[in-house]
Amino acid sequence: MPTKGRPGFTGISAESSPVEYGGTLYLPDSKSHIWAVDASTGERIWVYTPKFPKGFTAGSAPRGVAIGDGKVYFAQPDASVTAIDSATGRATWHTKVGNFLTGASFTAAPTYWHGLLITALSGGDGGARCKIVAINAKTGKIKWQFYTIPNKGDPGYNTWPSRKAWDGGGAMWNTPSIDPKLGLVYVGVGNPIPYSALTRGPGQELFTESILALHLKNGKYAWHFQTVHHDIWDYDIPQSTILFDAKIKGTMRHGIVATAKTGWLYILDRRTGKPILGINEKPVPQSAAQHTWPTQPIPVGQPFSKQCADPKEFAGVKAPDGQPYKVGCLFTPYDDTQFSVFAPGVLGGADWPVSSYSPQTGYEYICGKDGLNAFKSLPQETILHGLKARGNFFQVEGVFPPKGTPMTNVPGTLTAMDLRTNRMKWQVRFPNGDMCYSGAMSTNGNLVFLGRNDGRLQAYNSRNGKLLWSSPKLLASPNAAAITYRVNGRQYVAVYAGGNAVAGLFGRVPGRYGSDLYAFALPQ
């Protein structure tokens, strides 16, 4: 049922998951108001309205908050962080981390650990040079920071051209993961800017498209694994990494897995960053103009999404420039002469909607899609140089996709991947291009919860993918991850339903907008 009295959250592209603590749910709505709601009755306790600087216009929806030391911590879309008293809803400190005028922003919830708040800038696609930041949770003072595009003398600096065309990129759209025992914090890093590499020059370009591990105490580099070298396809690691323990080939392994837009899982030892099952460098198609890297890392196992477009589907279809499409696969390069189709597209594979791991099954559950995209580089003479020009940072024309092309109506999927083998155990495919842009939540009771664009929250059997329960249609589409919690001896599942602008791009089920928090409960 909707929360009592319908609190009145406002806005669209609702991507937040609530956090429950002490019988209270804390949730940012899509306009960055923070709500405290009684977890058993839905009664509003307080609402915090953030203060934004003059000239700021929010461009991305927040995805959550962190709780610790009696405070609610919110990484705001204007690249600042606010601590709010969890009892009163009043701000206790506010720290500016980046400059929104240069494109900096926050999207994901921060992580709290032993008096330390760790968060990471997104905004790389807007030209910002992104960084991971640790903040004293009591005072709001910055303790350390690490730039994902290195300074001179730092690890990874020499993987860039000596004269960089751009300093932006390396966004982190996800909440950092922590292993307290190892004293490491992990984050998945996004693409360099611009997408097209005509002006970027050659280079591996660390730490873009990497799983990055830093030491918790001081932010020093520990290890990295780059999943895509010299990326030109926007193949981010958009989700939070998952830490797991499982017996693999007879040995207990302490792993970390990154779920990527490429349609692959990258499964590593979380102490060393070395592949557990094997990841092999293999030759890929090349483009001299794009300075493509000769090989790319290909994991041992099975992808969870389609990695090639079907040329038959594009027979007779013209691109926006009137020419036929060049139809390709994963890592197919493009240039400024023709639109090239590659798969997965810029939304994956898997995008930011979170995946979930079940220790009971050993499976990871992924909301994905068989996405396609087509890119064509802008001619070099049209490119604006320098961040201050505020030009087309992507430097591509993209098909995202127009109606009537085979890129429309691609299937959404829920996939169970066995992390002990990196192979698919089962997959549910949704009709009419519908997809679970909510992400997946798995439970100890062998259930996987997800939201559908038509307004339903659903539960599937985590062992075989059988649909077990579907809610009545909600007032809006649940395109944010559900949570489960227990209050006064009763088990609840809560989800924020507000729709999402991206969720309806690839199908006939566009989703419905609104702003409601729903809580379902097991019978007493």
C-alpha cells in the first residue's frame, strides 16, 4: 500500500532506495528532498530541503543516503555533501567537494565506515575531472582524495598522452564498497571524455573503466583492474561492486565482482585484484583514427547479454545521414564517415540499476538488456577544444534509438549468473522491450524482487527464475531498488515508485511517473 497520507514526493526519474534504521526509513526523492518516514506506518517524521547555489540546475537523480553517528549523509547533485541530524532533520555540516560549474556532481549514496564518509564524484560526462573523497563524518572536513585521472607523478599518469586533449571523465556512478578486514575501499570507474578518441590521442587511459582499490586510511593506491582499454563506447562500470565469499574449485575465495555495460562479469580476488576464473587479453577490431587498443580483456565464462547486432535486422535501414549502418559487435570501432552499430549499447549490458548476490545460491542477479547503439564521430573540424568551451563533450552523433530501427524494443532481462563459474544459470526475458530498471534484490528466503515499467513489483524464485508474486499496479513505475527490513517482528519490502526517463527508451512500455513510497508486509 502507499505510505499513509502519500507523503508527496515530487519529481521524475526516481532512482533512490530507502535506508531503514531504528524503525525509520530515510529516502531522497528525485528533487533531492530527504524524507524520514515511520517504517511501519508511513507517517512523515520530517523533510529536509537542500540549499543549492545560485544558477544550479539538477540534472541527475540521487540514489540514496548513508546513516551513521546519528546522522543522515547526503551527497548532493551540486557536488557538495550534507550531514543531517537523523532525529530533527536539521543540517549539522555542509562541505563543498567539487564545482558544479565544471560539471561535477554526485549521484550515488556515500558509504559510512567508522567515522569516515567515502563518496565519489560523477559528472565526468559533463567535463568534470572526477575523484574519490573521504570526509570526517563528525566535522565534514576532507581527509583524503584520489583523482581517477592521475596527476603527474601519480600511478597511471603515463598511460595518457603527454598532452591531454581533455581532463574530464572517470566518473563514478556507484556507491563505494568496503572490506574492513583488508582495509580497502573499492569503486567502479567510468569512461574517458570525449567518447570519440579522435582528439584524445593514444593510451590505455587509467583509471577509466577500471575496478579501483584504495587503502581506507589514507586513500593511497592499492590495485586496479581495467575492464576496457582506451574506451570509445561508454562501457562504464556503472554499478557498485559486490564482495562475496564462495568455494571455487574446492578453495574458499574472497572475491569482488564488477557488473559492466559490456555484458560481462569481472570476477577478481579482492585482496590482489587478480582474476579468479581467468580474464584473457584478445585481439579486437582496430581503428587507427580512434587510436584503439589492440586487445581487450575477455573473461572466461559466459556474457549475460547480447554482444552482436544482427545484420539481417538492419537490411535496408538507413542511418540519419542516409547511409547504411555498419553493423558490428562488442568493441566494433566507429569513425566520422559512417554510423557503426555496436552491442551492447551505452546503457548495457547492465547500467546503474543494482545487482544482488545470494550466498544461498552463489548466484548474482542482474537486471540487464540486449541493448544496441550506433555512433558516428563528429568531423574533427567541428570539435570544440578545451573544457571552458562547454561544447559537445561526447564528440559523437548517437542513435539512442529512433523509432522504427531494430535498436528499438530490445528485450530486458533478469539473469542469474553463477559466480563460481561465471556462467548463466537462468534468464527471464521481458516482452515489448520492458526491463527491470529497478535493479534486483535477493533475500534469504530464495526470492528476487524487481520492479517493472508497467507499475508492478514482482518476486521470482532465486533458484529457477519462476515468477511467484506480482503486486497490483502501482501509481508509478518502481524503477528503484527495493529493500527489505524487519520492524516490531514484522517483515516488510519497501520500494520508491516514481518512474525513470531512461527506462522507457528501448521499448513499448515507457513507464509511469509519480512519487510514492510503498511498503508491503508479510501477514502477522
